[in-house]
Amino acid sequence: MYIKEQKRYLTFKSFWFSESVVSMQAVQPASAGASDVKILLDPDDLPKAWYNILPDLPAPFPPYLHPGTKEPVPPQAFEPLFPKELIRQEMSANQTEPIPEELREAYYRFGRPTPLYRATRLEAFLKTPAKIYYKREDLSPVGSHKPNTAIAQAYFAAKEGIEAYATETGAGQWGSALALATNYFGMRAKVFMVRVSYDQKPYRKYVMRLYGAEVIPSPSDRTNIGKKILAQDPDHPGSLGVAISEAIETAVTSPNTRYSLGSVLNHVLMHQTVIGLEARKQFELADVTPDFMVGSVGGGSNFAGFTYPMIGERIHGRSETRFIAVEPTSVPSMTQGRYEYDFGDTGEMTPLVKMHTLGHTFVPPRIHAGGLRYHGTAATLSVLLDAGLVEPRAVDQLSTFQAGEIFAKTEGLIPAPETCHAIRGAIDLALEAKEKDEETVIAFNYSGHGLLDMEGYAQYLAGNLGNNGH
């Protein structure tokens, strides 16, 4: 980005424009009916079961291994960490798992089913023949897709009489969702928030506290692993790997407490498939089949939730949709990581997981997309990457904020920094379609709003935002 005649110029490959032509009033899309712009579902269309991709994977799921013996970890070994029902779901060979009616009621209450929008104003601005759709997961009470699994995890824990959850959070979206869910089901939550995001996004901790959660910046002096890391580097920015270690240590040393994870694990990604199951029905109503489905990836929960139902269709030969997973260039686990067994946390407290990883000691740069600052990729997603069913791309921080500005000035929505990665991926595909003059259909998951991420936008608007840090 540079300044010339007080106009900010933004670049996407060979495509550039000045802010003087980027305003909502300046964009004139072709006239479309309301039902073409916003595709709604009836309440009865809310899925009654989640989709479980495990039995459909193109290769056997690599078992979790004990770090000492390198033998598969039996289900009962996870009982100090997770509710028994979630352990069962984690290992389930069933293609679907039923959603209890009490849980479906909570989904209704917190905004499901969510609408699918067509981005006609963005299409008009890009002058692309592509059609672009996005799924509105920002409409939950905490502004992201994260309640889809938080509500489920709290429901099953409360049913088993568990009183508290300990967890980690990066940008605060997951911590906010779990605080909401534990409060709803009468539980307590202790959240270790990555320090750099704790400082960058000050109001997220107040959202969590308003729901009754205790929020602690990580690394902290509350755990042995936190004290060890602070002794080595008092200015450590924190990482999801460190915060996971602190949350696990807290869970196993606290009475009637379990650990809750917001991404990566099979049951977490399965809960998120309500997104893709709804979207598949909405594509039918709109009479479109997406050529591309796009999502941002840190651990993989929003990407998996949006794409797994359709990936299942492709595995069974019923779809030719391509799946684009977008990550930060500064945390390139998919595009530069190794596919091997690694710890899921910095403190080496988890079993070994086979995944695309940068190494569990990797400390990500201080980018504003805190939810994408994780060293590894979900094990199921890693299987799909290795099989070539998911295509990874990496984009830099500045270009994602540029995409966020474009989206705000065309579609009127301010996206979270994590979501900006998906928007950037969709814009790039739309511009490729323009170059080829192809009428492709692109759909992406609008995973969360950015109304509590304004420090990053402030730096971007001032011209002070870097590519690999704040």
C-alpha cells in the first residue's frame, strides 16, 4: 500500500483501484430479486444430524499415538480431558450423529439456520462473470461460527454433571462462544487467551467476562508450563499451542473440570457441519452448484464445517466442486508444513497427532488473525490435503485487510481478520474467472465479523500494517 494524492491504492495481482471509486453507492449491480440475493431456510431445515467425515475419508484416519510408546491411545485414556459422549463422537464410525432436540433448540435460539447471500455488489465491482456466495456465520450472539460446537460441547458436558471447562482462545471468538455456551448450560469456564490477542483485542475479554468466564492472558503464572515459558521469555507473545498446554494442565488439576477445544478434533469439526449441510440445501434452492468452496484455515473448524458435507459428495462421485483452503503466509502449516506426527500443544501434554505442522515449538508472528496462529492443521483435513481433495493457498496479512476493505465498501460488512483470508481467496478466484471469461460459482464461509478487531483496521487505514506482524 502507498499514498498518492491522498488516495490509497490496493493491489490484487494486476488489478488495482483507488478508494475514490470504492463506495457502496458507486457499485451498480444488475437488478436481482430478493430471493436471489438472500437465500433463507425454514426452521425445519435445521439439520437433525451432523455429518461425520471419518468413514468417508479417502485414506484411513491416522490414530492418535502415545508419545512414549508410540502406540494408539485407547478411548478411555481421554476421559480425564473430555466428556465420554464427545470421546465416543471423536472415534465414531457412523456417517451421521444425531443432534439432540434440546441442542437444536439452542441452535435456533442463537441464530440457526443462517442465511446464504449472493455478493452481487462485490461481483459488480470486480466486473467478474463469476457468481459469489457467502454463508453468514457472523450472526451468532458472539459474531462467529464458534457456537456451533461450543453449545454442543457444553450440552454434553452438563449432561454428564461436569461443572467447568478450561480452554484456550486466540482472537477470542472461541473463548466468547464457550463462555456463552457454559453460561447457557449452567457451567463455569476458564479461558487462557493468547497474550498478543489479549492486548490487540481488548474488548473480547469483556465479552467473555460478561458471560461469567474467567479470562487469563497466556502464557501466565497460573500454570507450570506458563511459568516455564515466561522464565525463558518474559515478553513471549503467546500462541495457541501454549494456551492449549495451560488449559489442559488446568483441566487435569482442577475438580470436576474438563478441557474444551475449539478446533482440530474430529468431534469439533463434525459439530460445525451444520454450516455446510444448510449451505448444501441453500445451493439447491438457488439452483446453483459451486465450482469452488473457500474457507480460511487455522486449525480447520470453519473450513471443515462449510466444506465437509460437499467434500463427502465429491468422495462419492456426486460432485466436482473444488475446495480452497486459505492460510496466512506467516503461519503456513498447509503450504510449508510437514505431514507427520507432532504434539498438538507446546507443552507436549497431548497425544501425538498426524497433521500438517510447522512444529509444536513454532511461535507465530503477531498477526491480527489470532484464530489462525496455530502450528498444525486438523488431522482429518490433513488427510484430505494429502489426498489432493483440498487445495491450500497462502496470503499475506496486508492483502487480506485490503480484501476486508473491499468487502466492507461493497457488501457493507466488516469481516474478522480470519474471515478476510477467505474473502481474499474468493476475490482471487473471481479475478481468475474474469481473466478466463468463465462463469464460475464461488462460495465462501463468512465465518465472523470484525467489529471487535478494529485495532488491526486502524493500523491498516493509517498505513502502518505489516505483512507478517502488527
